Amino acid sequence: MSKITPGKKRYVKRQLTNAQPTILIGKNGATPELFKEIEKQLQKETMVKVKLLKTALAEGETKQIAQNIAQQTEATLVDTRGHTFMLYKPRKK
């Protein structure tokens, strides 16, 4: 997982606070296809907002699932609020 500066963290939160989640996770949970889609969006936008539906919470708590997804995609977990979380991954130069 990459480190993120406090300023960058604030910037990502500001950008995504009022945005709609671009990825919804349902009863299938964290599938390989889901990881590919998150990777694709992170490469394009560097940040992504993900919402867990109630059916996805059978796998565990939101923070636990978010940390797992962040680890799998090599992104940084910026914030978790309720069933929604934000991921950030800087572009490779």
C-alpha cells in the first residue's frame, strides 16, 4: 500500500464527498472482476468511491472489506463512512 500525505488525503475526500459511488459491491462480494474494475478506474481517475450494499456485508465489516480491497489493488484506503469508502492510487510515472 502506498503512503498518502495528509494534504492529498484532504484533497481526495473533498473531491469524492459529494460524488456518487462509481462501484457498488453486492452479494457476490469482492470478486476478481471487481478488482479488475477498481484497478481500471484507479488508473483512469486515481481515486474511486465504493459502496457496499447490505448483502455484501456477510463477508465482514466495511472497514475490513475496504482494507482487503485496498491491499489487493495496491491502493490507499482514504476514508470509510458507513458502508462507503474511498480509495486512492497515484498514477505510475
